[in-house]
Amino acid sequence: MDNATRSERSRNAALEAAIAIIARDGPGRLTLDAIARESGLSKGGVMHQFRTKEAVLKALLDRQMAHFEEFSNDYHAKVGATSVNPELATQLATVREAASAPNSAALALVAAMVENPELMSLPREREMKRVAAIKAEAADPDLALLRWAAARGLLLSGLFGMSPLSKAEHDRLFARLLDDKQWTGLEQPAGPRPARSGAAKAATPRKRS
């Protein structure tokens, strides 16, 4: 085994150990010593890959984001020419994929980001860009965002074990969220709001102080 392969295996072993520790014991128990014990690596071997706990958390986040970014790109390439709302369809499908994946890694990252809020900045920036793209392509931006937010709610409620829905119900709801034909009749194209007339303003009662 060459050095590059050995190093990659050690890195992956350390990251898998970190996920196990956070999911089982919480992010407060994550230390380089704990990773060494969990993975079977020496502490020196762990520190060769990651100098600090924060570096481990960032690597976990980067790996998770890279996985779903690849999924999103592949899905968008498939639906880009056929979907009415390819950006929305891609994000709904990506959330569905996250909801169907094993929860330990996602829970570990959520817990880690709660402890270290600085880790949220990059995912938040990406989400802002995605939301902007969803709004830009939609005939009814509010309805598109409602579908996006509903998918996120299904993901988070399932992730934290709070959902009373069965897997079949989750799958059925995600299928409806993804089906544009189910929503076309509800669209209300966005447009400028009509200015209120002077009479309407005068008819509006003032709040008493």
C-alpha cells in the first residue's frame, strides 16, 4: 500500500470515528484522543490528518456537502431540459436523498454546527444562492418556496425523530412535492402590488397608542 492510499484510509477512519463519537456521545465529547481510541489510530496518526477538533468538523462538513453537491449536479443535468422548474426540482430531490440517507452523519453535523456556529456560514451562503435561483425561475416564487420549505420540514422532522409519518407517507409527500402538475393550478404569478388609494388609506383605522 502506498503512502497516499494509507493516508486516505487513515483520514477516512478518523472521520468515521468522529461521526460515531458525535452521534453517540455528542460534539462535546469529540477530542483527538477520543478519535484515536475510536478509530484504532495513534494520536499522532490522527494529528497528521487533523491538527484540531475544528479541522475535523470542517472536514466532515466539506465531505457531506461535496456528496450532495455531486448528487445535485447529476440530477440537474438530467432534468435541466425537461423540468419547468429545474432548480426547484433539483433541490427537492436532493432533500429527499438526504432524508433517505442514514441519519448518523447528518445528526452529527447538526450537533457540531450548533456547538460551532461558524461552520454554518458556508452552507447558509449556498442555500441563499439556491433560494435565489428557485425564485428567479418560478412563475409563483412564494409557491415554489413553500414546496422547498415543506421538503426541508419533512427532512428535519425525520432527522430528529419527531415525524409521526411512515416511510411510505414520506415518500408519497416527496413525490407530490416534486410533481409540477400537482401545483400548476395553484400558481399565482408574482406582480407588483397595487398602490393603496388615498380613500383606502383614510379608511384604515389608526392604532390607538
